[in-house]
Amino acid sequence: MIAAELGLLVELDPELREQGYGGLEGRFTADVLAEAPYDFTDPAACAPGGESIRNVHDRVGRCLETYLRRYAGRECVLVGHGDAFRIGLARLEGRGPGDVPWRELANGSVTTVTESRTGRVQMG
């Protein structure tokens, strides 16, 4: 819808996908939380066949850093999953995978990321 409104082509980037939960995919959140074989707050832990917070922090963080460089001084629209962006944005702020703050990124919300001349990332 965004691309159509702006007259742009859609480019898919698999690096912007949501965190993979392996064998827990497709299950109700309440069931997953009740039966999860690991601590969701541990940045190194993951479900069998899934990704850890550390994995997502590295993958999405690198991807967002690439877009910041590629579109420096210009605008770029990225669409993705809130939790993956929340973790990637923490990396842009210089936070490690164990220091990802809770940030509500509601469906359809817009987060603006700018980089200053000093390299400091600001979000609004």
C-alpha cells in the first residue's frame, strides 16, 4: 500500500523478517509462554531451530545500519515486524542484546530514525 501510494517498487529484504521461533512457530502466545523450554529474557537462548535475541540483534541491527549508510541524507521506508525492529533499533542506539528496552511499536506505526553528523542515532 505504501509503495503504491508513493509510486515505488517493493523490494523484499529477508534480513527484516521477524524472529524465528523454530518449533514454537504457529502456536498461541499463552501456550508458548507456559511451555517454552527456555527463558525468553536470556539473549542467548532460543527455541529448538529458532533464533535468539542475540541473533536478531545482529541480523536486524546490521541490516538497519546498512540502510542508514545507503540512504544517508535521504528518506527510506522500511516495513517489518515490531519486535525485530525493536531489537534492531536497540543496536542502533548502541545497546547490546541483553539491554533491549521494551518499546511499543504498534501495527501500522511509524518510527523515524535519523543519524547525526557525529554518528549518533535519534528516533522519533
